[in-house]
Amino acid sequence: MTTDGDVPAAMTFELLKSAPPAAAARLGRLALGGRKSVIDTPNYFAITSRGVVPHVSPDNVARHLQTGGAYMALEDFIERPQQNLSRRPPIYDHPSAHGRPLHSFAALPPSLITVLSARRLPAVPAPLGNSNRSVSIFTSTGFQVLTTKDYLAAVQALRPDIAIPLADLTHKELTPTSKRALRMTERTDDWVREWFADQPDAGPSPDPNPIATFAPVLPVSYSLQWEYLERLSEDLISRLSGLAIYDADILPDLTSSTSYANLAALPRLSVAAPPSPHHVLRQISLGMDLFTLPFLNAVSDAGIALTFTFPSPSPTASADAPAVLPLGIDMSSTEHQTSLAPLAPGCTCYTCTHHHRAYVQHLLSAREMLGWTLLQLHNHAVVAAFFAGVRQTLAQEDGVAAFEHARARFHAVYDPELPAGTGERPRARGYHFKSQGGEGKRNKPGWSKLDEAGAEAEAKAAGARAEDVAAAAAAGAPDADVADALQRLLVSGGIDTPVSPPDADADELCHKGFAEVDKQQ
């Protein structure tokens, strides 16, 4: 959570409590130059989509979210339509009174810190991969190339608070071959050196909005990138502000070697996409400070209300209580239709203090946007309280030992995985995924044909209603009764157009209810 304080002269990171040199949980405080924001760590940044926290408007971000910052991807803003390839993205021309165009374009509250990278989290793998001078990005109009020069120019123009230089990543689940991993390291090393060579040395800069650089640490083995890490620690340390780590398993190697002692004091941002709170706690135990959490948006889309806390409640021996508690509950389930309870017991977020489970379940069943908004507010509050509990535990006299004990209890009390959710998700956007061959549509159509059983039953019902019309006419029933039978047939969808005699005049049509005659003419 951000709090107001003195304006720092430059970006600073202060370690309040740690256990060097081993990889262990640590307590810190981050402040950026020219800002009145202070972030206590461990903490997290919200992940945005096209500059917006999904389902939450900027005013509600300021009122209800307790995140320290917002992670943004340049590929969200620089699409080039095929009809106008020379079109300049509007974000570059957005006016900014405070010299922070990215912040102003997204209409974020002043206390929030912006983090800019080239690609989303998680990123869609590019079919063509990267080259020696560029990476492939996935915009709303398809894949396109982003050169190292263009990315640096975009960062200088948009002025984010924190920028992550380009890294040669595959964004695939498969582990890269040793040859590909070595090329990843060599390219990233070249790109980071070029990053600093093409911009002036910060030094005692009068810039009121300095850009902090978090150098990428690749998801490859330590043996392949030790030379790159050594260059960061010795040659570029004076210009680095932090590390963006794509694989937390590299942290023990970073902390155990004296060659990287200079890097130990830098804040560490996890861009490794931990899939659950259990993985977050493990990364904290290795010394991670800041997190980006893609699962937070995913569970809100799935209709899941998070319910975990840290420290976790003590295990109960009651026969009625479940042996393992769920990390969240499926709010799309019909079991919540009449429940007036809050989404999570004891939660003080806006959703839980103003609404109940039955209301949220109704919104999700009706596919009302407000349902996902309320879930997002609640889930962010749960995660913010989770990190606050971690910091309070680390602040104790025996902080690291107390944290490890609480982490072990958390693993014993809660399910290892987040629930999947059974409800219907919001509409998927094409720039969030790449369709595969043979894959069905992700968005269900608003209407569709009846299935075979339903169509057969409907046809039988329509036939029965048509027989009623014919029987009424054959029995010499009054015209009004015949018209009523026809109307029931029309309303039920049994026929497509009104049935009337082709040779009937206006008076007859009017008499049978198919037309009106203007008597004044």
C-alpha cells in the first residue's frame, strides 16, 4: 500500500530486515524520485490490460485498490492498422501536465507507480521469435516488430516510473535448448548495454521524473548468464535501480556468490507469474520483494472470490470443518443464491461491507459487468491484506523464522491450487491469446439454434397449436376465437408471418384483426 511521505531525491530501496547473504525473506521500503509514494515490501503491482486494471475504473482504483503500482505493456498501445501503417499511436500525443504521459493516458491516481515493459504478463508466444535487433510483440492488430531503438524511444517519450529493458524471451512453457538459452543471454546482454549507452547518465539529474531501470534476469540456468550478471554487478550497478526476475530459482545463486554483492541491495521484481499464493510465499522466502500476479485477474474473470489469509487460521480438529481450506469460492455456484454472508468472513473490503454473496451470484449469472468489478475489488483487497500479513510477520523480532513457520502452516491449511470456477467468463479479447488450429470459439454466441431434442419438442408444440387453429375454423367457431388461436401460434413462433386470405379486402382484414382502416379518409 502506498503512503505519503517526504519526496525522495532519487529512487531508493532500504532493507529494513534481512538475513544476508543467504536467500531469505526480507523487509524493505521503496521510494521513487520526484514522487510522494512509499511502498513497503514485500508487495505487489496490479497488472493492467490496455492501461486499465480489468473491470475497475480509474476512480475506483484510487478509492478501493491498495496496490502499490500498475504493470503495463507497450504492446497494448502501439498497434498499427493495416489500412494506415504510418499512423502514430495516440498515446504518444497525449498531453501531460506533470511530464508523465503514460500515467496521464491511463488516468491513474498520482500515488500509483507505473511499470512499463514491452510485453504483457503472460505474453502470447510469437511464431517468428526475436532477431538480433528486435522482438516480436502481439498488438490488437496482430504481431509486429519492436526494435531496441524504438522501445527506448517509447520509454523516453512515455516516462514511466520503472522501465524494464528488452529481454530475449521465448514466452513458451518448454525449456529452451542450451544453444537457444545462450543466445538469449548474449542478446539480452547486448540490449541492456545498448539501453544505457543510448541514454544520458542519470548522475545528479534535475529531471523531476527520473526513470528507474530494472534489468531483466533471464529464466535460464545460472551457468549460462553468470557473465551477464557480473556485468550488471560491476559495470552497470551505478545506473541500475532494480532487477526484473523471470525465474525465482536464480535467487540462491545470486545471493550465495560474492561476485554479485552489489546486486543484493537492489529491489527484486518478480515477473515469473507465480500461479498461486503458495508460490508467492516460496518466492518471498527466496528474497523476492515485488510481484506481478496474473492469477489475480484470472480468478476474478472465473468468478472466484479469494478467501485466504496470512497468517492462516489454525488447523481445526472439528469433524464438520474441512481438513483443507479452499483458497477461494466459486461465486457462480447456485449454493450462494440465498446467502447474505460476505464473500470472505471478516473481510472489510467495499464488496463485503456493501453487498452479499447472493447479490454477486445474481450479477454473475446475469453476466452483469458489476459482478466482475465487485469480485476484482474484493480479490485485490484479499491480496493486499495477504502481503500486509507477510510484512507484519517479518517485522517481528525473529521475523524470518516466524515467516517460515507461518508459511509451513499456510501450506498445511490451504489447498495447493486455486479453484477453477464454473461460471461463464467475460468476453475474451483477441489480443490476449493466439488461437490454435482446431480450437473452438472462446466466446459463446449471444443466441444459437436449439439442440435437436429442443427443436423437435418445439416443432411438436407448434404443430399442436396449428391444429387448434384448423379445428377452430372447421368447427365454425367465431372469428374472434380463430384470431385468438392464430395469435397464440404467432407468439409461440410456430409461423413466421401472419396468415390472411390473399384476396381479402381492407374491411375483411380489419374485421379479422390484421389491419386498421382510417375512417376519416
